[in-house]
Amino acid sequence: MTIRVFLVDDHPMFRSGARHAVESVDDMTVVGEAATGREAVRALRGGEVTADVVLMDLGLPDCPGTEATRMITAPPPNREAGPRVLVLSGLEEDDAVISALRAGARGYLAKGAPREELLRAVRTVADGGAVFSPFVADRLGHYFSAVHDTPSRAAFPQLTNRERQILDLLARGYGNRRIARELVLSDKTVRNHISHIFAKLQVSDRMAAAARAREAGLGG
């Protein structure tokens, strides 16, 4: 069986490289391309083209790749299931990976993955399996380990799990860099989360946030 592949990326050079890799083997063919999420959804949901595997970028200019994935993988009329999505993205942070999986992606590779790794991943996903690059798999392990240790939702239900984890570490006296290292995040991501925490708790600094957290039983 020839695996029908659809490419979604806003960079023509990347699509050209992916097309060359896919069409270098006998068991795959590229059946279409899209530069935006909306173009991909229109082609794949509208019946313009039928694909087995969609190579999906997340950083698209109009419709986020996660939303496009959600719409593309939803069972279309008169068919049991939509195409399977394999994400190829430069975004490797936990939140991006988990969001893509929740949207229905069956695999996640970093852009720049070797050609043979990409082709193996396409075959695995087409066959119903799931595949992740070693780096992404390692991050998933750290993520689920951290989720297991997430403080109870009873404390600050307005916060996300990730924000509650960061608040807990902040209350333990961890600085941003140590929090980033503990949760395998970038320093910028930690700073952004802390800003959101301050806004949701209506506090102006780390000391006030830590005090609120310890009052609620976090930071122990």
C-alpha cells in the first residue's frame, strides 16, 4: 500500500525538503500541500484530497496547528476516521507537545529530524502506532512525573496544573532558573507562567504569591 502524505507548513523550503524525503521511497507519495491551517482543513475535510498521514507544523500563521489537527483528525462524514497527524515542529516544550497530543496527533518529531527517522515515523503512524523523537519522549517522561506531583486542585482552582506546580516551587523558595530546570521548561516560559499566577492571585510580587501559597498548604 502506498502511504498518502499531506504536508502542512508555512515555509516553502521546508515543504520542498519534506516532499523530497517522502517521494524518495517507493511506498509513499505526497498528495497535497498547504501553507496554512485553514488551507489544510479545507482540503482534507472538504474532500479535495484523501491522505493517510499529515505532516503538521504547529506555528502556522492563521489557524494554530493544534486546532487544525483537532479538526483534521475528527471523523469526517461517511468515514470511520480522519487522517493521522504527525507533528513536525520546532516547538519542543511540554505544553506544545501535550496540546498536540490532546488535539489528536499520533506522533511528534522535532524539525530537523534525520530523513530515515522521519520516514520510519510516517510508516509507524500510518500503521496505527505512535512515535516521538527521543528528546520529546524524554520531556514527556518529565512532564508526567511532574503531573504526578502536582499539588491538589483544591488550592487555587483558577490556576492551571502547570501554574500550580510553579507556585508550589516558588513557595519553596526556588528561583526561576531552578524552577525551569526542575520542570524542564525554558526560563521565558517560567517567567510567563509566573506573570499569569500574579494576575490570577492578584498579587504584585513573589513574596506575596509565596505567602498565599503557603497559607493554602503549598510549598511544603
